[in-house]
Amino acid sequence: MIGRFSIFFIALVVAGVFVTLSAAFIVDQREQVLVLQFGDPRRVVAEPGLYFKTPFIQRVVRFDKRLLDFDNPPEEVIASDQKRLVVDAFARYHIDDPLKFYQTVGTELALRPRLGSVISSTLRQVLGTSPLQKVVSEKRGDLMLQIRDIVRAEASAFGIRVEDVRIKRADLPEENSEAIFRRMQTERQQEAAELRAKGAEQAQKIRAEANRQKVVIVAEAERDAEILRGRGEGEMNRIFADAFGRDPEFFSFWRSMQAYQAALGGDDTTMVLSPDSDFFRYFGALDVDQVDE
């Protein structure tokens, strides 16, 4: 009888512990809890601590209380000036109404496509009315505030509060970038060709000027040389004339000596002249045989 009572008591204790553990739940400071009974929401627990629920009938669904990130996939947007842009945006949000969040989307995984749709439509709406220059300039901050306010208003229906929406990257599509690169390359090539042409033209001018100066310098040098040569020859003639005037006989002798040197200076010189020719008048009386030798 005592043994049966002990077994019953132990079983009762175990059952009590099991029921207690099933009824108790702990809420962490980083999360908030929604208590459901047969799928219907009963209460929201947002403060951390130890709480109890009806065992086997009620269950808890936990939601993160921290700031959450959402990366929107890159998509193409057409600006107001018909320029195409690939925009990569992200958002930060937190769940501020667990009941509404559970009723509208249920889980964070189910929220992503719906929040992404809101962000995408807002990006097209706002950026589609702005030129490309404004999107890529310092005025982008104003556009981001406008986008954030619109997304926040629409996303509040999901029980979340969007704290910020930012554009990580806004670039031209790859084919546009390649076309712009090719255009820039062509422009640089044209600019380089123009600079080379101007350089060649300048070089040609410098060469022409140098050639002109060369011709002028050579002509002036030849002119000065002719003048100096003429002056020298005039001075020489003056000296010769003066010498001839002082001693005509010596001058005639000296000129004859120069003529002998010029005529007979070579090793293979052959001359056929009469011995009594005036050319040999300063040689004195010479035999014919001596002259032949």
C-alpha cells in the first residue's frame, strides 16, 4: 500500500514538473513574444522575464526586438531624364507591433518579398521624378528621406517601423557603362590626335623658322666673307702696287719666282719652251743641253 502511494506521489510530482515546465516561458530582453491559443492571439509580452501560459493549449511565437536589416536586390530604375540606373538599396527596421506582424506576414521570411515590393515601387516613384544628376549628387540625402517616409508609411501595415532606407550603389547598366567608356576613349583619342597635330604643326613652324634663320645667317656670312675677301684682295693689290712702284725690277723678279714655283713645282711637269724665252730671263745664259736636261 505504501509502495503504491510512493509511486503515485512520484508520478504526480513528475507530472507537476512537466506541466510547470510546459506552462513557463522566458522572454529575453532581445525579443518579444506573442501568446497564441489554438492559433488565436491572446496577449503580447514585450518585457523580459519569466511568464506562464496555459500548458498544451497555448504556445508562444517569438519575434526579434532588435534593429533588423533588409537588402533589396539590385534593380533597374529610369530617372526623369530617361537615364537608366541600377540601384542597390537596403532598409533597417524593427518589429514594433508583433500582433499586426503575425496577422499580416507571420514571419520575417514572408516579410521580405512584400517589403522588397514596397521599396522597389517607392524607388521607381521617387527616382523616376528626379534627374540622374540629382541621384548621384549630394542631394541624394533628400531623396532618401522622401523614400524612407513613403516606405515607413506603407510598411506600417506589416507591424514594422522602417528606420532608414539607403542606396548603397547607383550605377549605370553595364552596357551603358561600356558605351560611355568607349565614347570617353574615342574622345581621348580625338583629343590626343588633335594635340599631336598641333604639335606637328608647331614643330613644322619651328623647323621652317630655323631653316629661314639658317639661310639668312649663311647668306649674311657669305656676304661678310665676300666683303672681307674683297677688302683683302684690295689691300693685297694696294701692297703689290706700292711694291711695284718702289722697285719695279724686284717686283718683276719676285713674280717670276712665284711663276717658277707654280709651274715647275710638280714632279711630273713637262714644259717645252725656248731657252731664250722671256720666261727664263732670270735664269741667266743657259746651254740648250742644260735646258733639255
